[in-house]
Amino acid sequence: MRRNPFHATIAHPMNFESRRPVLSICVPVYNEAENVPLLHEAIVKVVDPINLETEILLVDDGSKDDSWKQIQALVEKDPRVRGIKFMHNCGETAASDAGMRHARGKYVMTMDADLQNDPVDIPKFIEALNQGWDCVCGTRVANRGKGDKFIRVASSRIANWVRNKLSKETISDAGCTYRAFKRECVDKLKLYRGLHRFIPTLLKMEGFTVTEISVSNNPRIHGESKYGVWNRLFKSFRDLLAIRWMKSRLLNYQVELELDRSRGTETPKIEVTTNSVAAVSPATEVHTGAA
């Protein structure tokens, strides 16, 4: 019998405190052995001074290097770290989904393992969520040139323009997976392979509010990028057409009158709109008092 490739091993310390943290940070990991301990150090330097109760979920997506050994070492070192190991490489969407499904936090965040997403921006995400937004997306538009080569910047801009044009979206940086959501957003997500790029759109289709904040974009220190022009534009084109079709088939209706003999009442003009697309704000700089 063929084994399920999505079957995962989960590592956590035996005395892991089950109290619900404020923030769960979910990180897909694929051949990032050198970056994993550096990422953990960078996160801790941000969340400890502001006393932000955090758990870090590191999802090893079938890495061929020592990423899992590094994750195991961090689990032993820090009870806030949890490790999930896939049997085989299943892709970024699967790794992100596994992390989010196992998250315990009030808020759930996704970020890359390569340190190009800077944990210094975490307080800005939390502040925006506390202001009432359901989903907060990072945008690298203002800082993209500081951390990437020209070909990556150009391919990202082309991909974002195509996605927005075909899906009638306004997200300025759909390729940025540095995002944070309220817990209830995760419960509504149903992801398929490649759709992690369209999480903001999927959440808007469920009626959630989405905003963007400007985030840093650091140069990659170790390893190589797993994604290029093919991934950013051509490979996701089929997924984009699926999203376009889904948006065109949204249910949108209003109930004018409800009759219910069991309650003995007649309630006029109850307006119910399902699967409505919520508005997204333009990129917003959210300031925080945290250092």
C-alpha cells in the first residue's frame, strides 16, 4: 500500500506548555540548515523584549540537507519551537498548510526560512491585527531592490501585474508570503497546491478584511532561492485562472423576508450576503511603540 506523502513526523518537547500563545509563526523549511538557527535567533530577539507569547512551527518539507537535525536541536533547546517533518517534498503550499493547521496561537503568521523576511517587522503585524484587520500582508514593493537581484524584482513585478489584472485584485505583492491572520481565517482556508500565493484573495472571498504593510526585504545570506521566473509567472498561471473562475462564481444574494412559524414572527428585510469580497486597503505603514 502506498504511504501518504503528506504524512508528517511531529517533534516537540515532552513538557511543552499547551497554553495558547498569542502568535504562531509557521515556517516552511526546504534545505535551509544554515538559516534555521539564525532565523530562530532573530525571532527570539524580537518577541522576548516585548513579552509576546510565541510558538515557532518549523515544517521540514523533505529537505535533503541537515535542516531536520537543526530543527530537532532547536526543539530541545527552546520549548516554544515545534517541528514537523514530511516524508517527502510536497511543496510550499503543503508545508504552509501543515504549519497553520497545527498552530495553536490566537494569531497565525507565515514567513520564509531564508531570513529575507525580517522578524523585526513582527510587531507591525500584531498592531495591525489588533486594529481589527483579519489578514495582514507584507509588501516588499518599497524595499524589493535592497534584497534581490534585478531578474527577481522584474519577474515579481510582472507576476503581480498579471495576477491583479486577471483576478481583479489590488494586492501589490502577492508573492510575499510574510503574512499574519486571525485564527478564524485559517479555519476557513481550503488550500490546493500553489494556492498559498492567493491566500489574501481566498480570505477576501470569505468576507475577511485584508490590508498590507510595508516590510523589509533582506539579502539571502545562505543557500539559494527555490523560486524563479517560471514559478512566479508561468507555473502559477493555471492557479490564477482557477481563482478568476472562483471569483466569477461567487454566491451573492439578499433575503427579503423570512417566515418562521416556530418563532411566530415575520422578519422583514434580513439582508444576507454570502461569499462577498471584502475590501482591501492600500499598503499602510503601521507604527508600534515596541523597540
